[in-house]
Amino acid sequence: MKLRVLTALVLIPPFALLIGWMPQSTSVQRLHELVYLAVVMALAELSYYEYLRLCRQAGWGAMGLAGYAGVAMLCFGQYAELHTTIVPGAYVVSAVLLALVAIPSAALRGARDFSDAFTRSASTVFGVFYVGFLLSFLIPLRFRELEVGRRVTFFVLLVIYFGDVFAFAAGRTFGRRPLAPRLSPRKTVEGAVAGLVGSLLVAGLFEHWFWQTAGLKTAMLVGAWIALAGQLGDLVESGLKRAASVKDSGSLLPGHGGVLDRIDSVLFGVPMLWVAMAVAGLWR
């Protein structure tokens, strides 16, 4: 537990600075965007590396080079959208289409037979979109509108983080009923409920202090939406680990396991916040 807390204390300040920084000049703002892009890409590529490890232990044969290239392409597509002068969404759609064409082509070239090609292609495409595409929404979420983007990026990460903390603490203290025993025997209904309560508490406090324009009702609804998506993301990653018969996706983060273990809820929470912002018109 102490190691888990120490790792969080070391990593949180630089990430908070990166998200909260608001350069005044255009040139420094572009540099900020590039540094942010590099960090998101690094997290995505490390996560794909861990996903690749899980796939190989599960016998799915996902591809390395094609997968890494696909993850990078999707992140670059989101970054290019920030300054597009053509049809909105053109770069992201182009990156998606290229990935969907290039990955199966690469799988056919190196496969032993057609069955192997399909397995390699399907597991690689899933990994690229599961890790690369979902995490890449951190880029437009932060820079779509600078001030609003800064607030909502903190919002989603805090809602997910404190939901995890509440769920972990409650599950260890008084968790009794398994939530999804086939996926993760240690997750409990009590922990999931406590996680949702913690997320709602943080959403309400954040709206009161930092996001007054959203309104308490809206912030709470969005917080619940994110919290439920984050818990689903946690269960999906648990299923991947169960298929690979491993406890953690990696060991890079002491006390937390791998990068994928730490961002599994973020992978689902961030794009779901993007959906909520777009549908509800919260960018205004």
C-alpha cells in the first residue's frame, strides 16, 4: 500500500503540471501541445506493449510493428485535427481507415495460414483501437477549447482516480459480494457502489469550485456516466488478464502493476466524457 501511494505521489505532480499549463504565446502553446502529444503517445505505446504481452500469453498472436504504427497514427490523427483547415474529422477518419486497411494486409503477409491471419489481424486491430484510439481522446479533450479543456481533463481524471480509491478501500474493508467473479474475484459489489459514490462526491465538489458553468446536476450526471464507463473499462482489462492468466499487465509502476493496469478506467472514461460534452453541448 505504501509503495502504491509513493508511486502516485511521484507521478501525479508532473502530469498535473502538463494538463494545467496555459502558455500565453502561440509558439509556446504549440510546444505544449507537442509535449502533451508525446506523453499521450508514450502511454499508448507502453500500453500496447503490455497488451501485446497479454495477447501472446493468451495465444492470440497480435502483431508488434503494425500495432505500434497504428497506435501512433491514431494519436497523430487526433493532434492534426486541432489545426485542421479541411473537413472536420478528416484526419481522424483517415487514420482509422488506414489502420483498418494496413493491419489486415500486414497480417496476411506474415501469417502461416488464413486462420492465423484472421486471429493476428483481429487481435491487433482490437489492441490498436482499445489502447490507441480510446486514449487518443485525451488530446482533443484537452485542446478542443483551452480553458474548458483544462477543467474537464482534470475532471475526468479526478472522478476516475477517486472512484478507484473509494472502490479499493471499500472493497478491502467490507466487500463481500463478488461483482464479476469470472473476470475479477477481488472486485465486489460494495466496492463498485463505493467507487460510484466517491466519483459523484468528487464531481459535485469539482463543479462547486472549478466548473461552475456546468451546473451541479449536469456535473453529477456526467460524473456518473464517466464512473460507470471507468468501471466497465476496469472489467474489460481484467478479462484480458484472466485470458492471459496473469495478475498484472506489467510491472513498470511499483504498487500498481503496469501502465495498462493504471489507465484501464481512463481508456473508457475519457472518450465517454467526449461523447457527453459533444451531445450535451458542454463545450460552450
